[in-house]
Amino acid sequence: MDPIKSINEVKLGILQEVGNIGAGNAATALSKLVNKKIEMNVPVVRVISFQELMDLYGGPDEMIAAVFLRIEGEVTGSMFYLLPVDKATFFARLLTGMKDITLTNSGNSELALSALQEMGNIMAGTYLTALSEFIQMRLTPSVPEVGIDMFGAIISYGLLEISKVSDYAIMIDTVLKTETEEDNGLIKGHLFLLPDPESFEKIFSALGV
Amino acid sequence: MNMENRKIINVGIAEMDVVRTPDLIRTSGLGSCVGVILYDLDQELAGLAHVMLPDSNLSRNNTIHPAKYADTAVPALLDRLVSYGASRKKVKAKIAGGAQMFKISSKNDMMKIGLRNIEAVKKELERLTIPLIAEDVGGNRGRTIIFNPKSGILTIRTVNLGSKEI
């Protein structure tokens, strides 16, 4: 039996709570950083085939901005902050004060990229700190990296570890969005946690499930 | 050729498939994964596998999904192509992908998997004496690839850089 597919509803509920606690803190941090009210949706926890995952957010070809980091420590996994390129550009302009920045997948200014990287760093850091306190385990995030490229090419990095044991992943996906419309509509991004397969049981046993 | 009836068959991650003219075969969003195309121009047949990992020894699962690993995908795709009527000796290969999208310094060596995937696919092609006609591998960009079994041309699209043919 597939070890991922066989995870039951109660356990998925636990993972939803993990997402809730982590993303709640990340939303607060983002709100302070950009000085805007940020709303958060209830996290979506899904057991999903690799191909279904690749088909999310406009599909594997869709150009997307991503901040990616690996989680190391007692629990391991991959974390992504994903947003449309024009929304990432909005944040980069806001954070740097440079109105003429446009993000592409080549030749971006160091400043724009480091602004996004720092944003990812703060959000993932607060998410993981909250998660670490919740499960009483040490989590160490890597330095985040920014990627602006095809969604499939980026998200597949989060599947590498899990692909050794399964053809399914469990995604913990939380939408963070501005409360009010900006020049180009609501600024909406996804905080996306893909734990490695060994991490699930560690999380569950830490919480007595 | 009747273009109206032409289909493009999409191959998902860790999957494989075979097409015959006039259809085309495509896989989208290759990052560290490698797209392997085996084809027989005489029969106008082509197979594509979207390989994720270099070696099935990495698997900790009892059931191995052949298209996922380089060492199992290449022979499985060859068998599939031959079962569709390809002549074993006429089969040639083109490959694309194996990028390193992120430079993360991690204890996890999976972050450098692109290069290992390329090497493993090439090793398997060599073992099976399948000539590698063209490749577009490495770098740090995602790729979407489409192969035409009639012309033998592999079209590679990247974000912003447009497309090229090999």
C-alpha cells in the first residue's frame, strides 16, 4: 500500500492545523513587512498525484515566481512561496522603492531578487518557528532561493524526496492575499509546504496521534 | 498529412507514452527531470519518458514505476516502442532537461539531481547501444519539449528565450 495515500483523515486534519499555525504567523509577518492587511485562507491539505500537482496554478508551463527553501533538522521537507510574476514584481517594487523593476527569468536586478528572497526568508522563518514550537522539534531552513520559471520545473524539486517512496505527495497549501485591491488586483500568493515522507510520522507522533 | 487530425499527446511527470505520425508528443515543465525521446524515423514512431530520478536503487517502494528512473525508463520505453513496430536497430535518441534550477547548498544531494539524471540516461543509452543524436541539457532553466516523429525534430521551449529545434 502506498505510504502516502494511506494517511487517514484525522492525520490530514493535523496537517491542516500545522498549516494554520505556520501560515497564520507568516501572514502577520508579511503584513508587517509590506504594511498591508493580509488575509489567509484555511489551509488546503491534499493527497495529490505528482501530475495533479504539476497541473495546479495554470499548469507546468506557467511562468511563476517562487521562493524555495529546504527544511532540515528533525523534520525535513520543501517549502515554496509561489506567486504570479506580476504580483512578485509589485512586492519587489514596494520593498525596494524602485518603480521601474520588472521581474523576468533572466537579468533581474540583484536588489529585486534579494527583496523577494528576504520576503520568503521572513515568511518561511515565521512559519517554521511556529511549526517548530507546535511539534517541539528543531527545524532548520536553508537560505531561500528565488526562481522565476515554469511552475512544473520549480515544484518538481519538492517531489524528489517523496518520489523515492510514492507517486503521491501531501501538500499543505495556504493562500495569503491582500485585503484590498492594488493597482493590479488582489496580491495573492501560496505558501506551500511539502514534507518529506519520513517527516509525517515524526509530526504525528510528536502530537500524540 | 491531415493536420486537422493531429493530436499532441502529453506525457506527465514520471510517465511515458508512444505516438505515431501525424501525432506529436510533448512533456511540459522539465526542471531537473530529463525528457528522453526514442524514435524510429522509418516507422515514424516516437516514445517519450519524463524521468525524475537517476537510479531505481533510490526507490524505497516495493512497486517500481519504470518511467520514473533513468535505468528503468530507457529499456521500458525501448520495449514499448518495439512493441508498436519500431525496428530495434533503427531506434535513435534525443534528450533534453536536467537543469539545476536552484543552487541551494543543502545536505541533501537531491538538489544536484539534474546532472545525475543526464549522466544516468546517457549511460543507459550507451548500454543499450542507442545512438544519441542531439541533446539540450543542463543550465538553469525549465523546458517544455515537443517531438515530431515524422521529421525527427525536437522543439524546446524555455520561458523568455523562445524556442529552438534540435
